Amino acid sequence: MSKIKKLKVGKMQNLDFTTIDTIGLVMGAFSVFIGIKYPDWDFKLKLKHRSILTHSPLIIIFFIYIYLNKQGRFLGFGGEEEIGFRYFIMGFSIGMGIHFLYDLFPKGWKGSALLHVPILNRKIKKWGSIILFLLFTFISLTIGIRLSNSVEETILFLILGLLLLGLNRRKEEKLIRPTGSFLLLFLGIACYIDPNFYGFLIKNIESLWGVGKAGVKLVFTLIS
């Protein structure tokens, strides 16, 4: 199985991406795009927009239950492919977290911008919707990051998340606020959960700043 080449950036500690094989990269990239689109399946399911059934981490919790109980075969995964299922959940969770971040910056907090509870057929008021969207974002990103087994995997999904935000810039007509919020939340959660990631970040902060500036310029060039 093909591997991703080792990355060396100046004096920064080497990152060995050979730990991520093709299925991880493919499943991760595929699932972040599925995850960001899934909440809007409320239209396909004939639910009210921003139904709490799709605009919440309920499906992620269902996936986690299957994964932790080693029932991956239920969804066509099993044996060695459980690795692919883990990557799928990570990407799907990151994608959903980004969707919730977009929902936190509507043009106005009224009507379809509010969360809808189908059983009660009622809208949740502004501050209730804001708090729940923040909670759902935090849960989704935390699950995605918590499933990471290495600094390299965490960085891979950070990059995929930023790429997704860049690619959706024109469609969502938003970039700075959701991207800044994503970076703060992702890095904060990752540093809290994984001491290795925190150590890597602190040790290479200067080099990462330079790489980050170069990366931002590259992304803006690609999406402009």
C-alpha cells in the first residue's frame, strides 16, 4: 500500500506520515465532505431546516457505538477495515463540526437559522440555539480529534478541515470567522487531549508560524 512521504520543514521536528496509508487519506478526505453535507439532509428527509435530528452529533454517537463495540461489519467494515472506519468517523466528525461553525454565523438569528425540534414542532430560541450549536461543534471536533492515534493523524485532519473551509468560502460567503473559530477550537482541544500534540506545537511554534503563513498564502492563491 502506498505511503505518504516524510515531511521535513526547516528546523521543525520531522513528521513521519508513513504511519498514514492510502485508505486513511482517502477515507479521511471523503468523509469530511460527507460530514459537512450531512446536516442538510434534513431537506431530503422532509424535516424542517436545522432539525436537531441532523443538526446534532447523534449520528456520530451512533458510529462511535458501532466502532467501540467492534460492529463495523454492520456498515460494511470489519477486520483490518476497522482502521478505515476510524478514519471515516474522524473525517465525518470534523466535517460536521465545521458545518455547525457555519451555522453559528447566520445572517440573522430567526426563522430557519434556529434549531428545530421535530417531535415538539418548535424552534429553539436564539441563545438556546447558539449554546447548542457551540456544544455540538465542541462534541464533534472532540470526537474527531480523540480518535487520532498520532500527531500526524491530528495534523492531517487539521489540514483537511482548513482545506474544506477554503473550498466552501464562496458557497458559504464566510471565511475569516469560521476559519478562526475552527483553528482556536481544534488546536485547543487537540492540545488538551493529546500531550504529544501540545509538546510538538510548543517545540515547533516558530517554524509552524512560518509554515502557517506560507500555507495561508497558498490556500488563498488556490481558492481565489
